[in-house]
Amino acid sequence: MWIVKLALNRPYTFIVLALLILLLSPVIILRTPTDIFPNINIPVISVGWTYTGLNPEEMEGRLTTPYEKAITTLVDNVEHTESTTYNGVSVTKIYLQPGSSLDTANAQITAASQFLVKQLPPGILPPQIINFSASSVPILQLGVSGTGMTEQALNDTAANFIRPQLITVPGAQLPLPYGGKQRQVLIGMDQAAMQARGIAPIDLLNAVALENVVTPSGTVKIGPTEYDVRTNGTPRTIEELGNIPIKQVNGTTIYLHDIASVSDGFTVQTNIVRQDGHRGVLITVLKNGNASTLDVVKGIRDRLPRALSTVNPNVHVTALADQSVFVRAAVQGVIREGIIAAALTALMILLFLGSWRSTLIIAVSIPLSILTSVIVLSLIG
């Protein structure tokens, strides 16, 4: 209403203000994230511990509970914690107070984790610390499939080739791919062959550990050329791994391939993804709290062809769920309804009052009011 009164009482001031709003609006709109919901500043830090082989009861008593006590003692502004314990895995989510410094919390949690490592079961590795926000939601899901490719090959391609190139998109977060089989080199022991040669499983483990070491070798200069020197302390292929000597029995060297089978296998699969009736891999794209859904999805789609050019041509990536479609439709709906409302309002003024001046003022004031609201909302975050 104040815009209408200004236009009627002080037309020149109204014109200057309208031009100023029209000039500022494109700059403000381009700098404002386009999304359905605003940024929700509730920081969450997830800490994951791994200790393979320990049952959930032991994990909860020896790892999860002591870690929760340390977090509540050494970390500031903790709102509450949530912990989940699995077989060999413990995940603790630390919810901080709104507006807390995420950098300070990360430093304190890292220090507390390193301090507690010495008191936890021996051999445990430092935890994985991941930052989240209440606004970090899935906005795009990519299904990875491939003609004639195994599940472990799909998982390896998605995790080591596609994901590292997409993670560079500003505002995007990509967890590890879901589904598929993680590649592992498996050694299947032949119990009968080992008993016949008097070899215990511990002998095999010790031999593999001793013959698979990383040692610095340096360089050698021959004439004017300097060459890199590589040692044979680490097998480079599965065949070389099978040729590791285990022990000598009656002057005969027993190799690994004599008592075990070495293969390119996979770990036990705990999740399955199916796409069009075939197993595949799922890549989930999350957005940072203050990023724009439209910008992140556009960046992923623009970067995807380049990522696919570096992998097997049989690999196909399909967008299974795209949140930007809904966001774009919502924005277009708001614009369309605004135009319809302005047109109908101006038409009613023209029919009932018969004044072109009043009709023009109403038709201009409605979009100016919307643009003013957008500018104010952007300035206050």
C-alpha cells in the first residue's frame, strides 16, 4: 500500500525508487541461493570408529560409552549426542547449539579423539570425522550401471573415478557410493595342502606381511641420467602375490599359490542397489547448508560428461531423483502466479475505476513489492 500511496502523491520519487529497485534486483537475485527452504544453522558432526571383528556389546562398552563421556567433557556447546553401535562400527552424532563455531568444535573433537585413542582397544584407527548440517539434504541421486561389468568394478569406478571429479563442484557433498561390492584381494587357504606341507595359517600371514613391505629405494645416477630405483618388496599384480615364498621344506620352496588361491574378490555385501532389474551402484549428492540446489545440480550435470570420458565406455549414469526439478517448478509457479495476480488486479482496477493511471500504478507496484521483499530477505540472510 505504501508503494501505491507514494506513486499517487510523489510520482517522481516513485519513479526513482522503482528504477533503483529494478537495478538492484538482478544483482541481489543472482547472489541469493535459490531453494525451497532457507539455511538451517544447526551444525552436526558425525564421528565413525571402526574396529573389525568386535561385537556390538563390546564396541558399546569399550568404545562408544568412553567416547561419549570424553565428548561431553572436552567439547563446548554440545546440545546432545546420538550413538549407534554395530558389529565393528560405532557412529556418534554430536549436535551442537545453533550458531556454534564448527571450526572450534572440529578442533576439540579431533583433540578428544586423539587423546582417547591410547585408552581404546589396541590397534584401533583414528575415527572419521564428517560435518553435517540440518540443511544438508539429498538433492540428486545418480544410478551407475554398466553392460557386462561386475558389481565390484562398478563400485570401484564410482568410488575412485566418478566421485572424486564430482566432489569438486562448489556446495556439493558426496558420501561413498551405496551398493556394489568393494574390491579386495582374497587369499583362500587350502587346508589339505597346508597340512600336507606342515604350514600353519600364522606362517602364511607372517610370510605375506614380511614379503609385502614398503621401503624407500632412492635413485641411481648412471652417466648423465638419473633413474628411479624400485624394490621388489611389494607385489604389483595378483600373480606376483601368488609367488611369495612361504617356507622351505626339505630343500623345496613352498610358494603361496601352492597352498592357497589368490583372486580379485570383494567383501561381504551388505547393501544391494537394483536399476532396471540389474544390480548397480547409487551415488547420492548432498548440498551444503548455504548452497543453492539449482547451482549444485547444474554443476554436477555439467561435470558428469567429463567424468564419464575417463572411465569404461560401458558405464552409464542415470539421474534417478532430481530435487532441482521440484525447486525450479516451485519458482516458476511463484512467478506465474505473481504475473496472473498482477494482471487480474490491474484488470479489476481498470473495469471498476476506469483509470489507466491507477491501473498502471497497481500493475507496477505488485512486482516492485515482490522484488523489494526478495531484496530484504536476501539482506537478512
